[in-house]
Amino acid sequence: MRIISVIEIKDGVVHDIKSFGLTPRFLAKKEQEKHEQEVVAEAEKLFEEKAREYGYDEDDHPAIEEFIEDGFYTGGNFSICLTWSEI
């Protein structure tokens, strides 16, 4: 199973981890792809919410999609990470 996680790090310590599982389901291929897109969109939405909590502002920074593609948004004493893993 693949997992996408949003990890919040404050002052060098993991503060929070929220993981979203992309569970294999017995669905038609298009339905499975739709399910996976929905799960990824939920994780990316949380990533953006966390980045905004820490000061992300589209007027002062590149588009949030660039941070999502890079997998992190960081500042003085924090990092918000978007990472993939498998179990």
C-alpha cells in the first residue's frame, strides 16, 4: 500500500504526521485512479492549510503547486513536508 503523509516539524522536532493510505481496491481502473486522485488531493489540501498556518501567502511566494511538487515548505524554525512511502 502506498502512503502520502504531511509531516509538520517545529524547532527540529516532528510535531505532527497525518497519513493518507492509497489502499488497493477492487475497482475498475478509472474508478481506482479517481480514488487515488481524491486521496492525493486531500493530502495536498492539508499541506496547503499547514503552509498557510505558517505564513504562506501567494503574494509573497511562488505558487503553492511548486512547494507541493518539491515536497516541502520551510521557514525559520519549521518545515511542512509532503512525502510518499510504502508498506
